[in-house]
Amino acid sequence: MNKAVRRLEWTVSSFMILNPLAAIVGMIWLAHAGLLGNPAIWIFGFIYAIGANLGITAGYHRLMSHRSYEAHPLVEWFFLLMGASAFEG
């Protein structure tokens, strides 16, 4: 087996490939069930996307990596949870 293939993180790689596929299947299922017209789905998705992006940029990058500012422990936990929910490997 090729060295690059052996070093490949199969768990992470599989997750990064299967997660978007599951999202596509989920969207097809929601459309088939007639739930895409529900505003709560869109509001949740919008808030979730903002929270995940905020967790990565303000939490993981600015707060944890650079220690650019100090935050209350609850804010740190929020950023950690939302950053982890972004599934960026």
C-alpha cells in the first residue's frame, strides 16, 4: 500500500466525505416530507451556521490559538462546543 494512503486518517476522511452526503440525503428527505417550507428549519440552520462559524473564528482561532482576548468560562465553553459542531476535522 502507498505510504500516503497508509498515513491517511481513515476515520476523519470518512467522516468528512460521509457528512456532506448525509446532509444531502437529509435535505432530500426534508423536501419529500414537505418540511423545507417550515420557517423553524431555516431559522435553526441560519443560527447554527452563525454559531459554528463564530466558534471557529472567535473561539478556536482568536481566543484559543492567539489568546487575543479573555472571555468568561461560559463563553469559552460556548465557543468550544460551537467550534466542534462545525466538523472541520
